[in-house]
Amino acid sequence: MQFRKCVVSLVISVSLFSFTGMAHAVLYQNSKGNFRVQGKIQTMGIWRTQTTPETNPIPIEAGEMVQQRNTIMVEVDHDMGKVAGDLALRYYLQPRAYYDGVWDYGPDVFSDDDTRSQYGFDNREQIDDLKKDLEFFLGFADLSYNDAFLRLGKQVFQWGEMSTVRILDACIPTDNQSLGVDLEERLVPLTLARGGYTFFDVGPASSMTIEGYYINGGIDDTYGEDIIDGSAVVPPTGRSSSPSSLETEEDFTDDDRYGIRLGAMFGDTQLYLAHYRKYSDSPSVQLIMPSGAMPYIQKSTETIDVFGGSFSRFFSSFDGVIRGEIGYFVDEPMTYGSDSSPAVNNGEVPHHDVLRWGVAVDKNWVLPALNPLREFVTTLEFVGTSIQNYDSRLTYSWPDPETGEAIKVQRHNFKMVAVASTEYYDGKLNPRFSAIYDISTQTFMFLPAVILSNGGNLNFEIGYRYTASDTYEGLGFL
């Protein structure tokens, strides 16, 4: 019976086919090599290989384009060296321009307003605002003085070890606006101050570091990128011919965010302890029913405190790395669904602590039968999530689009992630295989890709994305 369920889920699952063409070029470099200007031009298209189910907000036929993003980025990197005594200065600028063309020349369900209105979408103003942008994506200055450093400006950084469950990395939001966003642009830059100091030969530790960051909410209250209503990244939440009659009010926090991390190196082992304050990943949704007035939906973001740590260790005995991390998320806003509002809190927003953790193994393998010249680079991760003080009323922030009923959230969730890649023809052909299996919901995702390169400035990538599930729970929602 389980095999039959798997076969059915393969037939109705979401499938996406994508290609990417990318060109990098150094536009200028001075004779000293400390000032460089380089650029990237990229175009990415994504097509469906299966027709969407009836629960999709808009019908998309197999073979239709669903995303098409064109990006131009320029990098200006100037290492000025020591400018006063031992004080060194470097600055980095990265302007970016992008345009999502599917909203103008894609299928009618994206580009034609009359067609979109048949499915309850009348948001051309939102589309025109979000389909393109010209901005300073990154822009910061680095100051260093002996073993101390300070970075000021619009930047990103990574504290975590896992690739799927974001624990210590969750202090930086992600851009999920489009499937056409390149991986190097997934983290959303924030305007902040980040600094640290390194101590050497402290007791048994070869080095110890202390670093932290501070984000003034009055300067930057970004919590993510807005998603265009009715886009291809919106999961199958059901189809409607008219928008909701309830008004929506937004109450987004602009509180300050900050974090601190302590690290130490003991031989081949690196340890970190961290605490940070972040915005909730998605807004809490609450049904407000004022006396004598029309009810409305209130969407709110809140701050969450996270305490945790990470480690990584190289083992020469098997020539690999074991790494992991753990985080305790305090008072995450959640949803207690009911028959009348399965995906909305009818009353106060409940809060629960959440424990997230993960462990991973990185290992290179020599497989002469598959590649006699290069190794296979592999990663295997096992990650888990546990809700503290669990309540059986907990539901996801969306109902089952087929039945309208609430979807229960399980107390524990476990996932396995596997990634493998290698190189052929002196690195000009690079196949990559990624898979995610959600053990709790029996959802499987498969993402193979091949990167072709001319060995210089031009890259071409072709990939396939496949999701198989017989539930709308967790990853099955995709």
C-alpha cells in the first residue's frame, strides 16, 4: 500500500525544469591587483513539466514558462591596505539590476490582467513594483586593526552549518520571491555593523574569537522579500474567482536585532556558542472581531531570541568532516486552527519554544568506475525539529486546499539531505545531485543539475526539480 501511495504522489507532484546562462568577466584590475571591477550577466528560465493540480491558485499547463529572470551585477572591490599605522581599509560595492520578464511576455495567467482576474488576482500595481529593481545589493567597508575587525554597511554573513534547517543562519532572512533567484543572492543583505576580535594561544585553544552584530530597526527593518500574489512560487492553496472580503492589516515590528558569538579552535575542532535576536520567518495571522465593526485579518511579525552553538571537526582517519549545530528558539508565534478558521488564530496568537538541530558528514570519495580522474564530493545531513510544550491544536498557517480542513503540525520532524557532485573534462562539466527526504511526512525532493563551463567566463546550467508527496503537510506543501 505504501508503494502505491508513492506512485500516485509521483504522478501529481510539482516538477520544474530550469536553465541558466551566466557570464562572468573581470572588467578592470589595476597593476597592484588591489582594485578590481568585475561583472556578471545571467538569464534564467523555468518551465513546468507537469500541469498544476486544481488546487493551484492559477492553472499552469505542462511546458509553460513560470519564471524568467535577467540579472546584471557589478562588483567593485578595493583593498586600500594600511591607511594609518596598523589600520587597514577595504570597501566593496555590488550594484544589482534584475527583471522578471514572465509578467510581461509569459503565459496569460502571468502577463494578461483579464486572465488573472478570472482567478481573483488584480495586482498589476504590485507586479510592476516587484518585477524589477535597481539597487545596491551589497555595499560595505572593512576596517581592521591587528586582530580586530569591523564591517559597516549592507552585508550578509553565515554562522550556521546546515543547508536546509536554518538555525544559526536564521539571523539573516532569505529571498524566496522567485525560483529564478541565484543561490548566491538567496540571503537578503541587511544594513548592520559587525565586528570581532581574535585571541591566539589561549590555554588549550590555539585561537578564540568573539564577534557580534547590531541592526538598528529604524534603519533596516527588512524581514524578507515580498512575493507577488499568484506567482509560481505560491504553493497550491486552492483556487478562487474572487478575493477575500476581509480586510488585512499589517503590524510589522521594527525592533532592533543583534547577535553575539564566541568561538574557539582546539586542533582540528572548532566550537561556537551564539545568541541572537531575529524577526519571525513568516507573519502570524490573527482573526480580529471587534465589537460593532467588521472583522479583519491582522498579520504581525515579532522578534525571537535564539540560543545555540555549532561545531565542526576534521577526522584524518576517514578524511572527512563532521559538523553540527543546535538552536533553541524562544516564543515562536504559531497557529491554533479551528473548524471556522483552520489557518488563522481566532483569538490571541499562541507561542511555543522550538528546538532545532542537525548533524552532517562531508566526505570525498574516489570512485574510478564513475570518474577515474576526480573525486566525488558528498554531504549527508540529518536534521530535526521538536516543538516544546506541544499542543494538539497546532496547525500550519494554511488549510488543506482540497478539503478546507486544518493540517496538524507534528511535535517532531526529521529530514535527511544528500548532496553529491564531481567534475569532468578539467572542471568544464560538473554534475550535481541533491535530494531531501522528509521522514515525518514521507515527502521526497530530487534536484539534479549539470553545469557546463567554457573554462573561462561563460557557464550554462540545466536542472530539474521534483517533489513527491501525498500530503500538504510540511515540505508536501510545495
